[in-house]
Amino acid sequence: MNTQIQRHSIFLVLLSIFLLWTRVESIRFDLESGHTKCIAEDIKSNSMTVGKYHIVNPNEGFPLPDSHKITVRVTSANGNSYHYSDHVNEGHFAFQATEAGDYMACFFAADHKPSTTITIDFDWKSGVAAKDWTNVAKKNSVELMELELKKMFDTVQSIHDEMYYLREREEEMQELNRSTNSKMFWFSFLSLGICLSVAGLQLWHLKSFFEKKKLI
């Protein structure tokens, strides 16, 4: 029984590591001139995040056209700006998140006639994946096995922090549901009271009308 539990735990750890590594792959997308495209990343507080971007040259071996320029802004869920570059063809950013939530990286291509399509390569890493393990190995002169163990330890620590973060988000959602249910109960009670009051006024008005007409 204990062996099965250990195997199940190892499987969950490996699956989590795989999911973490699959999140750091770079993405490539097209952006038309005069349009904006935003990409969101859920980042925990005090987590390191790095990103780099560049415009893919449509004609390799030749300079980029003047029309291939973008404006990039990275903001937090509360609207605070962490990175801004205007009229560039490449760039990068790195910061430690002081707020938890969805961070937005927005790319804007200036309007151009005739309309052009810009291809952008964007790589965004957070948490364990944002660490430069090559520099870690050089600075600490660690062996390959030690480096791999340190990677695994930091990955497990990140999974542990992610679980607590998700638990906090779940508690927030439960509290929101309880608050919403309480408000709906009082709203329904108030609506019922208003309906009964309106019905009573209608009955009183009809009774007064019939009495005036001497029908009752």
C-alpha cells in the first residue's frame, strides 16, 4: 500500500514538473498594423519573471522594414506598469512580482498604409523556469548532479507554493460564493416583500374602486 502511495506521489510530482516546463515554451503570433494583442500570465507574489521578444524578419539577410516596429507594455492586475518600450523591434524585461494575479503583456503595432502583418516571437518565463541555471552552475561551481537536484528542489518548492496559492484562491472564491448567496437571499426576501406590498396596494385600490361604484 505504501509503495503504491509513493508511486502515485512520484507520478504527481513528475506530472507537475512536466506542466511547469511546458508553460515556458516561446510563442509566435501575428499582429496587424493598427491593432493590439495582449497575453496574460498568472504570477504569484514575490515570483521572478523574465520575458524577451523580437520581430521575426520576413526577409532574412535584409534589414527589417521601417514599418516593423511595436510598442510593448507589461502591467499587473491592478494596472501598475512594469515594462514599457516604444517603437522597438526587440526587447526584454525582468522583475520580481510584488502583486499576485494576471499580468498582461500587450503588443501594439502602429497604423501603417498599406496594412502590414508583423510576426512576433515571445518567450515569457516565471518562477523556477525564470532562473538562469547556467549562471547558477558557473557561480557555485556545482556538479551536474547537484545542479539537477537543485532544479528538482526548486521545482518541488514551486509546486508546494502553487498549491498554497491555489488553496488561498479557493478560500477567496468560497468566501465570495457565501457573500453572493447571502446577498441573493436578502435580495429575494426584499423582492418578495415588494411583490406582496404591490399586491396589497392593488387589492386595496380595487376594493376602494368597487366601494365607490357601490358594487360591493
